[in-house]
Amino acid sequence: MAQIDWKNIESQTVTLAKTLLNGYAQQATQDARDFQAKAEQQIAEWLGDLAKGDITKKKFTSLVRGERDLAEMRALKQVGLAQVALDTFTNGFMEIVLNAALAAIP
């Protein structure tokens, strides 16, 4: 089964936080780990379905993006970031997750 590189996701998340949020890398990393804990199993299952051809890439993309609500970004909210900044960061984070998942397919 394909394995998502969550360490790479975490690294890219830190870079994204430094770029978009003037830092807050520690909070972004914590939020990324929280998301992983909630969504990892489900995304891995969908990735397996995609690899077997049971679902399309479009369906997989839609399912992963649908997990956005699990990316609550609590640590970033606690530091008082504006909602627009949180939304921009969360969208970028979800694209990182999606790209890493798709890269895991041999």
C-alpha cells in the first residue's frame, strides 16, 4: 500500500507558515499533526482505492479536500490570526496533503 510522507507534509507546512503567517511554525506543525491524527487512516484508505482503480483521481481529490473541516487549526486560532489568513493557510495545507498523497502512488 502507498505510504504518505507525513514528515514531508510537516516540513512543507512549516515553510508555508513562515511564508504566509510571518512565522507561527510551531503552531502550524501542531495543527498539521492534529490533522494527521484525525485524517491519516481515511486518506490512506482512499489512496488505496485510487491505486486499485476503485475511485478516480477527481473523486480522491474531492474526498481529501472534503477533510478540510478536520484541519481545525486550533493552535493557529489561539494566537489570534485573522480568519482570512487561516483560510489561506488551510487551503495551502490541504493542497500539500493532496499532492503528497498523490505522490505516494507508485
